[in-house]
Amino acid sequence: MLQVSIIICSYNRANYIGAALDALYHQSAGLINFEAIVVDNNSTDGTPDVFTSWRASNSEGNFYYTTEKQQGASFARNTGASMAKADWLCFIDDDAIAHKDFVKNIIKHILDQPFVLGFGGRIIPRYIPEEPKWMSYYVSSMVGNFDYAPTACAFKNGKYPLESNMIVSKKVFDQVGGFNVQLPGVVGTVRIGGEGKELFYKILDLGHTIYYDPSIIVEHVVEVKKLTKEYMYRVASGMGRGERARTKAISNKAFSLKIVEYFFKLGAAIILGIKYALEGHPAKTWPIIQFRIDTLKGLLGF
């Protein structure tokens, strides 16, 4: 029985999409329980050929490929959701490697928590070749590191799942209008993020509870050579731009409060940076401060 539709928004990940599909193909739950929909968002690196070749060698199960010409992950994810046949939508990245019990544990969570309409799981960075010395827990969230709690529980204090490992009921997804395309993700060299946060906040506003389940695991490939200052700025400032768009749509007061919050977080980052230096990890000092500076720039529209 088809229970979950897994949607993979893909943009120029020809080197990794095959591994992501392999991990799904060998799920312990069996191929009958899910479908996978790859939405190509204008890739120029041969992604269509990679999928065609992969599918020729892996012909069983329900694996589909489509395109979305409007640039941005929100557009692509919405397209995948519109094609989905299952009652539950799961969103992962094109460089995410699902653990073998990924689908099995999603289905288990659905059965164990029948009134929960949105939840997410753990994301483990897979650094290639290895984690850089300057990486800290606080900065690693920029490359997908996410481990909210050791056991399954409800999210609290405004926390929510990340887009690369999130599951929602198709019914409630359609009810809130899917992802907000005013928060499209990456478009060209500019990122406007926060689409997942806004989606879950809309679900929370309906009175639902969002859950976390650490048994639902993907590993997120992180090529260390790509973690340039320009890349990190794009990710961090994109978070700020997303919050700028989201809070301004609510009210000027909400935007002003977010500015205050971001200045507070910058102050906390400076304290943490000093703490790292005093503990003998000076390489971790500036990246955490720079992260908060860049998110603030994005929020303020710089």
C-alpha cells in the first residue's frame, strides 16, 4: 500500500542524486510502501541522464521524474506535492542519504501518532572529506546538522523540522497552500529561505502540534571544498532575507521584534566565540560571529 510520497527537489546534483535514489531503493520497508518523485529545477549538469540511467538499472518500485522551470525550491516542492498519490508528503534533499529504516520509521510514527499532521527527523552531516576545524555545533546548522532531542517529542519554543527531512499530511499541506513561493530558496546567486519554517508555523496556527522523531534519519552530504565565504554568506543571509519577508508580511512590529532578536543572537555569538577561544578552539571563534552578522545583514536588507 502506497503510504508516503517522497519528494526530492534537485538542482545540479548529478554527482549525488544516484546515491540518494539508491538509499531509497533499498529501504527496509519495501518499495510497495512509498513513491519517490524527483523534481528537476533547471539542472544543467546532466541530472536527467543520471536519473534515466539509474532507472534503467533499478526498474522496480515507484520512481518518477519531472521538471519545474520556475526557479526555487518552493516551486519545485509544490510541483512534486501536486503529483503525489500518497496521503503523506516527505521532503528530502537531492544529496540526502536516507538510512535503511527511514520509510519504516516514518510509517511507524504515523501509526503511533495518528493525530500528528507534521513531523521531522534527524539530519547528520556527512563531511567530504572531513569536518573542518572551524565548524562548530552552532554553525553546522547552516549545512543541515539537526538533532533536536534524543527521543521522539513535540517541538517547543518555535522550533520546527528542517526542509531536508520533513513530513506533512498532504491534506494539511494543501489546506495551508503549500510552500510560500515568496520564500523560494535559491534563485540564481540569491537565497531567500525560511520556507519550511513558514509552512510549519501555518500548521501550528491551525492548532496542530509538530513532532520530532530521531529515528527518522538522513545523512546530508557536505563537500568541504564548497564551504567558501561566499557560500556561507549566501546561506546565512538567506535565512535573514527569509525572516525579513516572513515577518514583514505579518506586521512592522513582528519585523522590529525580529531585529531585536537578531541583535541579541549576535551578542550571544560573540560570547560563544570568546568561549571557544578560551577553550583552545580559536578557529571556531569568528565563523559563529560571522554567521550572525550575515543573518542580520539579510534581515536588514543589505
